Amino acid sequence: MAENEMRYLQAEDLEITHMPDGWVIYQQHTDRVHFLNPTAALVFELCNGQHTRAEMAAILYEAYQLAAPAADEVETCISNLLAEGLVVPCSSSRSEP
Amino acid sequence: MFVIPIRTLTREFRLHTDCRQAARVLAYIETRPKICGTALEPVDLLVQRLGEFYRLALPGSGTVEGTAFHLLDTMHRVVFTSFIEEVPGAPLIHAASVRVGGVPVLLVGAKGSGKTTLALHLMERGHVVEGDEHVAVRETDLVPRPRTLRVKASSSRFAPALARRIRRAPSIADGNGSLIYAVSPAVGGKPWRIAAMRAPCVVFLEPNHGGHTVAKPVSVDRAFNRLLGRCLLPVAKAPAAARLRRVAREAQAWEMSLGDLEGAERHLTAIAAAAKSVH
């Protein structure tokens, strides 16, 4: 599957606590704590198997009333989330629970 | 009969013994600050002599037998466990807790970073010291762990005016045979009180032996990162980490390269004054 069609899911071993300035995430298998700022938290929240990177960029564009879709920011954010194991790629769109 | 009180946030353990030798060893764990805002539940524990050994009746049920030093180790565990139970879900920051001009300041650092040395200096200079080991981050506030300062014999030179009183404090020998004193913060002349605090200044210490002391402010993200590196997290880690994030957001956080102690006091006074003006 082409990368631009790829969707993502949040990893399963995460404990999440919402804060006024972002999300605190504890990852059990690495015993690490991560902090996501509000923008990264929104991208993370969109990793529900429903959205491609382009769709996420469009949602951020709407949410923050940006001048243009935030494609680069979403690329960087998804790359970081993948590198940290907080999200995993999934091949096709999944319906929300 | 000798009675050795050991206070936690909600309890006062009282070790009762008629043996002077045991009392002298167990005095190392004596802890009697004023615990603000709480009536302490008394827990009386009897230490009996068994020939060359002792028997300690533990809280609840059970006993432990051994040398006075073995009983001391056991009581350290009992008291620390009690403290953990009293602050459910709280991460423990490895920090000394002091009040500079009335402003709470946490001196956060690893073993050997100078927390106790700086606390001693501040105590000698008339500032209030509460502890030098842990500070618990509760749901809405923070509270120091009631425990005496553990001062190496060689460290008393950093507080020469208090040296005589430090050397009168209960002591045990470490693995190298050097004495470690259990020093009540009250030896500085101010009452030893354990009180909750909100939005303390947080100062991360790095040793700079023989140099000048330098301090610089740090961002919320860096403060959070450093707090995570200097704490014990309970089982529920995400909400505990969130409490640390709250501390980082509410605090004025600084990094201090700790060299000369006079310089450190000057920086802390300025940091506390700035925090007071903000609040």
C-alpha cells in the first residue's frame, strides 16, 4: 500500500492522561513517559484507523484555521509517533468502535 | 523506659525500650517534626531484649528479631511503607525541601548533587529546611517526606556554626566506617514543620565543585523531563506523570550549577523573591 494511503492506530499498551496543555502517555513495554502537545495529541487522536496523513493535515487546517494544510507538520508528527511506537500503521480504513 | 517517636504524615510510631544500647541505635530514625493540619495516630511498638538480640512487635501483627541495627532497618521499611500509603498515587521527587523567604523551593538532584550540603548551608543561614530526601506530589499539592537530614561527617564543615550540634546527633557508620548523622532540621534554630505546599520553585542541581554557582531558568518541557528523571513513579504511572507535568507547569524552574554556597544562597533568594512577586 502506498504511504499516502496508509492509516494508523494507537498502540495498545498505553496509559493516557489528559492535561490542560497536552497528553501524558505512559508506554508500558518501554517503561517510558511521553508528552504530546495539543497539536500532536490531535494527530495522535486521529490515529484511529480512519485517516490518511493528508486527511489529518486537512483536519488540522480546519481546526486551527491555518493558512494551508499542515502536511509537513503531520509528516513529522506521524514519523515521531511511529518511531516511539505510540502508533502503528494499519492497511485499511477501520470503523470506529 | 526510652521512647523514640517516629512521625509520618498521619502516624506517630513510638518505639518503647528499656535498653539504653538499643535506644541509642534506634534514635537514628527518630523523627519529630510538627505535622501541620493533622492529628497523628499513635502506634506503640515494644522493643524487648532477648539476650544479645531484640524483638520488635510490628504494627498490626508479627514480630522481627535481631540486632538493634536489624530492627533499625525494619523500622526504616515500616516508616517508608507508611508514608507511601499516606500519599496514594503520588510520585516521589528526589529533592530537598526548603523555604527561602517563606517561598517553598525544591532542590532536585541525584545523590551527590549537593542537596544536603546546600540545605545545611541554608539552615545555618537561618532559612527553613523541611527535608532532604523525597517530596510527594499529591493530587493538589506537594508535601515533604518527614525524615531527618542524613549528613556525612565530612559535610559538617559546610555549616561550621552547626558542626557541634550535628556531631551530637544520632549516627551510624556507613560501609566504609564513616559516620552518618541523622540531623533534625530544628538544629538550625527554626521549628521543624512539615506543611503542604503549592507551586514551589524547582531548582535542579548539578555539582560544580570548586566553581561559582550559576543558575538559569528552564522551560516547562525541560523541567518536566528532568522531574521524570528524578522521581519514583507509583504503579499507576500516567496519572502520576501528569502530576509531575502539573508541577512543571506551575513552578518556576531553574537549573543550578552548584559551586560556592554563598552564591547559591544569593541565587535562591533572588529566585524566591521573583516567585513571590509573581504570586
